[in-house]
Amino acid sequence: MTMTMGDLPESCISHILCFTTPRDVCRLSAVNQTFRLAGNSDSVWNKMLPIQYPHLRARLDSPLEISSKKELYFALCHPNWIDGKTKKFWIERATGKLCYMLSARNLDITWGDDNRYWSWISQDESSFKEIAELVAVCWLEVKGQFDCKLLSPGAAYSVSFRLKVHESPRGIIRNFGRRAMIPHMPRAYGWNRKPLKFSLTTPCGDHQIYARYLSDMDKPVETEGYQMAPFRHVEEGWMEFDAGRFVVEEKDDNPGDIEFCMREWEGGNWKGGLLLEGVKILPTSLVTERAE
């Protein structure tokens, strides 16, 4: 007698599905009832969930009341708030890889608490409660770091700063923590003398640095000694500038931290009119798709 895949018991098919991807499980579940039942089992979707999900689930600002691992998987495919709504994480639907966005409040901004230089505002187009508005500085430095244990082992990632060049004061609602509002935010200025630099340092010490002139995105930066920073227009005027790419060590229990930075102090000139929403840490496959 000839046996086909459809003749295998459900438990055997579930075991086979554990070695595939979430996309494959969904496709194979359409083969027949046995595959569908196997594809709905907790044992299969427990393998699809990232190993960090219990830790991340405990940090959720709004607990998820979910009965099955498959339901949990797809609930985590949507952005979920953690750590007092200062970060968002989600998983890539097709692969289960972890994705993050850190708010500006998670970053170390030089003079960020001095309202002469930076202001914390709300804007309609941002999902975060606050974003950082650059009023005026001559020394611009924004730094951050992230623990690679919270990323998918073996995956390639890209780190990017999410910025908007301020064209007008529209969309600003209020200034948190103060009664006074800034009545007028000037158009961006001071970005024509030196390019804005974006850098990433990996746990192994690899240092990457890119640059872009905000006043003229096509102006070459090679004469300044830098490579052109890749960037993408997203929505509502926001842009994402890459700081670098790296691969998470697959067999390392403690892969270390990445460090990233955005800076411009070489010119010594005053600059302003920039909005900073935060930093994205995404699998490079998603970044490539957005760029196309």
C-alpha cells in the first residue's frame, strides 16, 4: 500500500509542522482536516512563538486574555505596548522574528530635559504619547542601546532613527508637563553646513557610520569622509534613516548590547526644526520591503 502525507496521524503531522515556518503552517492547514487540526495545535504554535515571549508578555501594559498559542501568536503580530507605553514590540507574521520601536523617551538626548533646547510634545501622527522636538542646539547628540537577548537569534537586523523635518507648526497639540506652549516652531534650519551622522556599534565592536544632509538629501557626503545614510520616506512626512545593520549571534546566550547614535556637533552652528519619534529595530527583510 502507498501512504501519503494525508494518511499520517495528526500528532505526526504536528511534529513535522514544528520544523516549518508560520507561513507554511497556515498554507498547509488548507490541505485537509487533519492538517488543519494539526496546524491549530498549541505544540506547533509554541514552536513558532519567539523564545522571549513569556518575558515580553509579562511586560505588556495591557495583558492579553488568550486561550490558544495560535491566537497568542497572531495577537503579537500587532504592535503591543510595553514598559509604560515607551516601547512597542511585535512579531513578523511570516517568520516570527521580533520587531521593536523605542520612543524618544528611551533615548539619551543631550540637553533633552532643558526646554531651551528640546521640547516634549504630542503630535497626531505619532502613536507615542510624547515625541522630542529640537528647538535649537549647536551640539546635537542622541544615543541609545538595546539588549540583543530580546532579538531573534540568527536574524539580521537594521537600526533606524525616525525623524521629521519640521515644515510648519501644524499638528502640534500641547507641550507635556508645562502650561506654556511654544507658539511657533520655525522651519528647519542650520542643516546645510554639516551632514547629520548616524552610527551603530555591534556587540563585537564593529562600528558603522553613515551621514545625510537634511537640507539637501542628494548632496554627497563622501567629501566629509562618510557613506550616504540609506533612508526611506514612510508616512505623514516621517523618514527613517539607517544607522547600521548587524546579525544576532545564534548560539550565544548573552549576545550583548548594540549602541546607536545620531549626532552633529562638528559644524558648531545652531540648528533646529527637527522632530524625533524614536528608533526602530527591524529584521532587514522588512526594511528591504519598505524601501522597494
